[in-house]
Amino acid sequence: MSDKIQVASPLVILHGDEMAQVAFEKIIDTFVTRPLAIDLVEIDLTAENRLVTNGQAVTDAIDALNRHGVGIKNAGMTVNREQRDALLAKHPELDAGTLNPLATKSPNGAIRKGIGGNITREDIEFRNLKVDRPAWIGRDIEVETMEHGGTKDSYNALSSATGIVKLLFVGKSGDPVELHRREVNKGDPWLLATNDLEDVKAWAHRFFQRALDEKRDIYLGLKDTVIAGYDGVMRAAIEDIYRTDYQAKAEALGLAYHYELIDAQAARLVANPPERALWGVPDNNTGRKLYKLVEQLKRYGIPERKAQVSISRMSAGGGDQYGSFNAPAAEDGILKVVVDGEEKHARHVKQGDPILLMSNDRAAIKDWVLQVFRDASHKGKEVYFGLKREYMDYDEVFSDVITEARRELAKADTPPPSFMIMRPSSQLIKMITDPPRNALYPAQNLDGDIFSDISAALGGSLATASSIIESKNGTMLFEAPHGTAHDLYLKYLESDGKEAHFNSSALIYAVGNALETLADREGNAALGDYAVRLKAALIDTIGDGIVTGDLKGKTTDPAAETVVDMHGFLDAVKARLTA
């Protein structure tokens, strides 16, 4: 008879890309397949397979999670236009014009929507990590954002009835053309935002010229992979101007240029601030938050981090920017928003102007708020919401739902934890500059992405945090908050696998959490003990000073550290698990 631990329930495994996948395969083999007798439902969610299957792989992942209830997701690539075109060239049998959006867009939003899940990101409580605080006071970093357009000048409202929101466009033909429609329920928030592409270009010229005049390194951050028809349009216009008019001048002055997704860039700059830089964040909603944060950090710096930070992202409805309709205007004309047959708003747009129509599900918002309160009550956390309710009807619905949730919990004799509602910029500043409390910071989707990456980077590494997606019906998906580690993967390929550098901590912790959940659900004491020991072995490995390169010098006793590669780290965890 096998000495493996018997597990009755299947576990869903969602495979990903690049260096994260190299690590993931060894983790599953070492810590799941070999010690456990368990059925794995494995789905290939690589960027290439999502394309080849025309998005069916994403649908299969959602179905598997809803059917089996517990899964682990590895990091996957979200392809940009260049990467998409390269994959299409590799597969000439595919017709780009007939591709399902699931084939090329990030699968994360679709999966969260498909299982109705919200995300909580928490620090893994390593006992001996002591991250050096970045030296922010006096740093010469300026944030530049657009003054007008975008979310700041959006039209947003709450639906007064259950029905259909239609986005219509009237161009030179004079006939209205329906660009998009979606169902809304009474009380659901919706928002229409546009940007004047000529304003974006004018901003780009001012931005780059300022960098040259002030001799600052140049940083530009947008979310072009997820919001390709909005942020992607702005990125293309801005970078075309840089290449044509400013690149040669910047290089002649020795100035560096960096483009990155805004969440990853925010994490990098806050955790490792450059000496002198101009940070361009065209999206004014995000830009104003980061401007206020940077001004605060330059004046007061970052205090020592004394407590665990938890961030909950509202994403169950697939709402907000990540579930939006976004595309450039095909020609000059008028946009109209019609709700249940009644025109609510109209505005002029010009050819190429980026358009964003987003909404959210009030019922999903309420499920999320209740989940936030339950989690905070269970773990003794204080809650700090971030809302722009003073001038955003879109955010006011969250405030109303919080009141409803409080009343429902009180009737059930489960009063909510202590909480505050503040502006999102204040919420972000508090999370970074006033973190001693054991706090939970709930945020909408894009904010949550940015906030969680910053928090994880300040915690030492994106691999030192856990991420849990939980749905109302109990479906649980565990993942690492980091990406695929593209740069490390290139080194791995160039060295024929000899250079394998990757911090597997978050993926190991995700496996431990998933197995612990299965154990609880089937009353499997042996599996539960194994899952607890696996997480303890991970924490003990770093506790003994055995670290990967990203954590070098970040323990309480740097002189006693042993720096190992990915294989060495996994072997060390295995040794402690089996000791």
C-alpha cells in the first residue's frame, strides 16, 4: 500500500508562463505529486495556449474551479500588441479578426468574474525579514499627470432601473451605431470616460520636454495590457512622440527611459526610488494618488514596517476598468449613453480618442464588503476603505453598501470591526506611512493592483506575500501576487537552464494554503498536518538564513545568510519538511 497521504478531493492546477512556470512544475512535483495521492485537474493557461484555443482554456479553468472548489493558479503573461503579433505569426492558421477577447487579454479578470471571487493579499509572516527602508526624504522625484479628461472628467451615475446600458456612436453617416451594451441592475454604478488624444499628445510633449530641461530620468506608467483600447492607445501615442522627437535628445543627455505597467512601476519606484526622475502617469485618477504619495514620502519618508498589511481587491463583478469596454473612436462624432431606452449623457469625441465605459454590480459589491468585514473580524483587523464619494456617484454606492452590510451583520449579532472611510489617496498614504496597526485596506480593482504591488515590494519581495481569491459560494483560488519573471527566464534560457534564479516562496505558500483548505473541507487530518508543516518548512528555511538573491541582505542577520538559486531553495524547504 502506498505511503502517500490519501486525498479524496481533486485540486485544480492552472499552469502559467516563463520562470514562474519552471518553478511551479518543480513545486508541484516535489510537494504535491510525490507525497500525496491526489487527482490533479491541470489546465494550460499559458499565453500561447490561450491564443491557440481561442480563449477556451480560460473557460475550462473557470468551469474546473466552480466544479471542484479549490485551485492554485500560477502567474501568466498578458501579451501586449507586439507579443500578440509574434504569437499570431507563429500560428498562421489563426485569424486575428475572429479571436475571442479571452484569447489575448489577461485571464485574471475573467477567472475572478467567472467564480465571483475577490482577492485578499497578505504578507507572509517571515520572522526574520527586515527590509531596509528606502531613503525617500529629499529625493528629487516629480510626478506628472494629466489635468483634464479621463475619470476626473467622466460622467458617472447609478442606474435608476434594471435594464440595458448602451453606448452609441453617431458619426458622419448620422446613424447611431451601437458600440457596446451590458445589463445593469437598479443601483449599479456606471461611468463613461474619454480622453482627447490631442490633449494626450500635448501632455506628452510637455512631459518629455520637462524631463530634458530638468535633466531627469523618464518613467512612464500605464495599464496597456488590460485596458488596451484606452491606456494602450495613450501609450502608443506617447511613445511615438518620444521616439520621434525626444529619444535622441534624451540619450545624448544620458537620460534613461523606462516604460512599465503602472502597478509594477509603482512598486519599483516606491521601494527603490531613483535619485532624480520625472514619473509620468497620464491617467489622472491614478496620477493624483501617486503624486500625493510621492510628495508625502519626500517630506517624511517611510517608517519602519511593524505589522502585517492586508489588501482586499473588489473584483468579483469583473467590474471597473478591468471589465470595461475600451476602444479608440473610429472617427469624429458623438458618444451617447442610453440606459433602459433613455439617453443619459452625450459628448463629442474625435478620431482616435480613447473611450472607456465601465460599470460594477451592486450585489457583487455587497458580497465583497461582507467578505471584508468577515475577514477583518476573524483576524482582528481594522478596515480602511478608500472612496471618492464626495463627487463620484460611482463610489457613493460603496458607501451605501457599507451601511447596509453593517446593519445586516448587527442583526446577526456579528458587529463589523472598526473601520474608516477615507479618500483613496489618503488610504494609500496611510498604508505606507502609518502601518503599525493590523489593518485591511479594501480597494477597487486597479487601485488594488497598484496598492498590493507597492505593499509587497516594501515587504521585501513580491514573493513574500500570499494571494487568496474567495467567492461567495466557497470557491477558493490561491496564487502568488508576482508575475512570470521575464528577465530571469531569459537568463535561464540563455544559460540552458544553468542559471535558475527565482523566489518560490509565494507559490509554495499558495500550495500550502490550497492543501490546508482541502484538508478542512474533507476532514483530512493527515493532509492538514502536511499543509501546516509545508508552510512551516518554508518559513523555517528563510528563518535559517537560506535565501534567494532577491532577499540577500534583507534578513536580521545578513552575515549568516546562505544565498541559493531556485533549486537550492526548493531542496532546502524539502529537507526541512522531511526532517
